[in-house]
Amino acid sequence: MIVVLQRVSRASVSVDGTTVGAIGRGLLALAAVEAGDTEGEVDWCARKTAEIRIFSDPAGKMNLDVRQAGGSVLAVSQFTLVGDLKKGTRPSFSHAAPPEEASVLFERYAEGVRSMGVEVATGIFGAMMAVELVNDGPVTIILQRRPAAGSTG
């Protein structure tokens, strides 16, 4: 699984001109499920999303997680994160999980973050979405967790 976390002042996602998810201060999480990902990778990413300390404490140091900062998470599925450009200039998405598997694991990711006490808004899986955000910092972190060799879950 790949998750791009962006610290934001606010973010929203719209489908066909209608806002389907929005947050104030917090994290925009663009998430892609890769072929072979299991609940283990998804749970790790959810825990890291809730626990990553990239919000400033009163001394100005990045010591607070999204909960401690009073923030929320906007989780948006984005399979294009797995785009492979090793050959040519047109990305290959062969490393993306099939949509029926990816949607279940994406929902597990969002629920996993919620279970850590974080308010989570989402986009609509598989929809053409318009994402708006105000980057704070900017601070952008890439989480990537691949299945262990021989792992079955």
C-alpha cells in the first residue's frame, strides 16, 4: 500500500460538483492499494497515519499527531500512485490491486484510522474526483508498506 500524507489547513473532495468529503486542519491521505496487499499492510498504514507526528507543538517542533492537533483525515483512493514508468512514457497500472479487492482494503484503511480515534472523511472509491487542498508547510510524507515475501495475510 502507498499513502501520500499531506498536512493541510483544509481539504475537500467533490464528485460531479458535489462535495462528498471535507476537513479543516488535518491530513489529506491519497491511498493506493497494490496487488498482493493484505490487511497487514493496510493496518500498518492506518496506524502510521493516525500516529505520525508532523504537527507542531507549542515550541514549534513536529511532535503532535493528528489527534493531538485536533485534526481530521480526508482519505481519497488514488490508484495512479502505483503508476510504473520503467518502460516508455505511458504509466502502467499493472501493480494496482483489482478494484473489487482495492475497495475493500481502502475501506479497511479508513476504518482503521477511525478506530484510532480520528475523524475521517472520504471520497467515493472509483469515482472521478476533484480534490482541493491548502497545504500546510508544505509537509508531505510517503508511507509505503509492501507484503513480506511469502506472506498470506
